[in-house]
Amino acid sequence: MAWCCQIVDNKFRQKVIIMEKGVFIAFEGLDGSGSSTQTSMLKDYLAKKGVKNHVTKEPTNNLIGGLIRGALTKEWRASNACFQLLFCADRAHHLDREIMPTLEKGTVVITDRYFFSTIAFGSLDCDVGWLRSLNMPFPVPDIVYLIKVPPEECIKRIGSSRVEFELFEETEKLKKVWQTYERLAAEYPNIHVVDGIRSKEDIHNDIVRIFEEYVVKKQKKL
């Protein structure tokens, strides 16, 4: 994304982040990895620094996203190809109506899941090459946080917080999903794998460090 920012010290010697263009951030990980918690914590951190930010998620709460959520909770069934095409349609609408206009206003956009989820989870039933081609037109986020939590721990967390499991929430399936995530992390330099088996505060500190390093790096290039 085209943008400009800098970190400065105000009169109270606090770090203040000044931004002219938005930054696109995505959180990824297995279900139960804690990505939603970290999304919320990053939002609060940015707000305290005076940075405009907007949190969103995929699937969205729009019409197409509602169809996807219905399939995830097994309220209706769709073919594997239909399911993945719905994700892409939802994403295209999401980008056009929400993400890109918000970035242009100089706001940091944080999405809880993006096309990496489609490729990773979709790889259980669909050809990865086909999934990649479907998602190739979509912009790559500036920063992607991939939270690493073992599948067994994810299932344990899900079971302690919900009565029912969704479509992909089985240990063996999550193991295969994580293998695809690892391959994606090796290919995309802006994917940062974050150890999720720690306190949420320690995880958050790593996320903030990565964000601030990114801001400093871009500042030096201006």
C-alpha cells in the first residue's frame, strides 16, 4: 500500500505514530489461536497512540458472508468449489466497499482473516493452485500476523468456549491446514509467525514490536 508515516516523541516523551496513508494488516491462524483477541488488543494499542484504525473480519457480516457462516455452522451444504467461490466473492465486496476506501483515508485496517485462510483451509478439499489463482487479484497486506498454536491446543480452547464445533474444527484437519499456512509463510516475507503459546500480553508485545519496526523501516525509505 502507498503510505507515509513516522514515529516521533511528543513533549511527554511518548511515542506517537503519525500516518498519512493507511496500513493493511491481517491476522491469521487456526481456529482457537487467539487471533480475534490479538486483533482487539492491537486496535486498542493504536487508538492509544492516536492512530486511526478500523477492525473488520472475514467472512464479513454482509449477505455473502452470511451464506458462508451458515455453511460453516452446517446450516446448509455447498460443494467445495462453491464454498471457496463464495469466500472470494465476499472478499471482493469487502475490499471494494470497506477495506480500500478506509485505507485511502489514512486509516490502519486490521482484518481478522484474509485470503491466506481461504488457501489454508480450502486446501483440505480443493487444489491449492486453483485457490491461489482465485485470490491472486487481491492485494497482499502490508503485515500478516500468523499466530502459531498447536492444533490440539486449539481444539481444547474451542471446546472450553463453545458447545458446538464448526466445519473445519477437527484436530487432523487443523494439522493439514497448518502445513499449508507454513508453506505460505515461507513464500510471503511479510508473514510473521508469532508464538501463540504464551500470555496474551507477551504475544501482543511481539505484535507491537513488528508493527513499529515496519513503521521505522518505511520511514527510512521516505
